[in-house]
Amino acid sequence: MARKFFVGGNYKMNPATKSAADGLVKLLNEAQVKGDVDIVVAPPALYLLPIRDALKTQHVQVSAQNCYLKDSGAFTGEISPAQLADAGIPYVILGHSERRTIFHESSEFVAQKTRAALDKGLTIILCVGETLAEREAGKTTAVVQSQLEPVVKLLQESEWNKIVIAYEPVWAIGTGKVATSQQAQETHAEVRAWLAKSVSSKVAQETRIIYGGSVTGASCRELAAQPDVDGFLVGGASLKPEFVDICNAQA
Ligand code: PEP
């Protein structure tokens, strides 16, 4: 089964003004998207609904950048999966390395949030990836598997069609140091083989594994040509016109 190409734009805590956010919407509304691709942008929570409502293109959907576990309650600063679902937000990014590092989210906590988001019908862009020290110590596969294991334990096989795995080596995020197509392909193939063993060969074949880490308009085509690279999660370049080139990387 061919996996549909997927490109996510993670705006992080950008842009700094609503008028700049309007500029990003304009870019997306005017984009010439070729081919069959799921495009999902993740603005800050404050801009989720205005951006969703201003998008005129059916090609683009929106995602939250994070959510908590519970439906509601005394959790100051958090957004619940129930609230996202009620607002019609179809996607949420979970386990981004900035959440894992700066906000100390463990893989178990990310798995619990994945469970909670699935229970509300959301689709999860689930981020995993190793640090430079871990890669240099030859631990890339072990680290990525240890991040996925708690998720595997909490999911039924049939729920994996609501998971997009984003392989994002921490050393490549926001550094300008993109993984080579060979490095990305190798890790994606290992994740797929591990999914076959740990879940099922159907899930391994059908789950999209996208790459994230300093992807640009210049680097996207070679990466997209790899057999196990099913798209991208894009940070910095999602705020620039070249995001459209990245969306068209496989066209
Ligand atoms: C990200 O934050 O998910 C990311 C991949 O960022 P960048 O493209 O800027 O490296």
C-alpha cells in the first residue's frame, strides 16, 4: 500500500504577531500544491482557530503543538484532547524534543498523552529522536525504540492509522544540520522493521514515518526520494515561502 506523503509545519512559538500569522495563511492559501499530500500546520494555540478558519484550501489542516491528558480540570496553562476535539482540531504533535528536553516529558508521559488524544479521535504526530551523543555512541536505534515502546504498549493494532511517526534527530532540529538522506533512510527503515516485530507487518507497512530536522527547500527532494521517508515535519522553513517547495517535494 502506498503511503500518502505528509508534510507538517511546526510553527513552535512563532510568529510573534497576528499579522505575521496572517502572512503565513496567505502563503498557504496561494500555494500551488501538486500531487497527493497531507499538509498540516501547527501554529501556537492562540492562533489555531483563526488560522484554521482563514484557510481557504482543503489541502491544509491544523494541528495543536501539544496537549495534556485530562478532559478538563485544574491544569493551568494546558489544553485537553477533549477541547481540541470539540474545537474540530484534528491533529496534535506529541513528544517533540523541545517538550521532552525543556519541559522534561518522559516517554511514558508522552505515551499516556498519546492514549488520551487517541481516545478523543485525534491523529498524533509522534516525535522521536536521539541526541548527538546518543548517535555517536551508536544508540540511535535503542533510543528511538525506547521512546516508541511505551506507546506500543498502550495502543491497539487498529489505532496505528491515527499515528504519524516523526523521526527528528535532536542534533538536526533548528541547527541547520540536516541528516543525510542515508541517515534518515537507515533509521526510518529500522523503525519500520521494529514496528513489524513489535506491532504487525501491516502497521509497519502502513504507518507514515516522516523526517524532521533542518529540512529546507534545497534538501527536501533527496530526502523525499528515500523509500521509507514518507514526508517531513518542518520547523524553521515552515515559516518561509520554501515550505511550499517542501510540500511539493515528492510531486
Ligand atoms: C521541528 O521543530 O520539528 C523541526 C524539525 O525544526 P527545524 O525544521 O527548524 O529543524
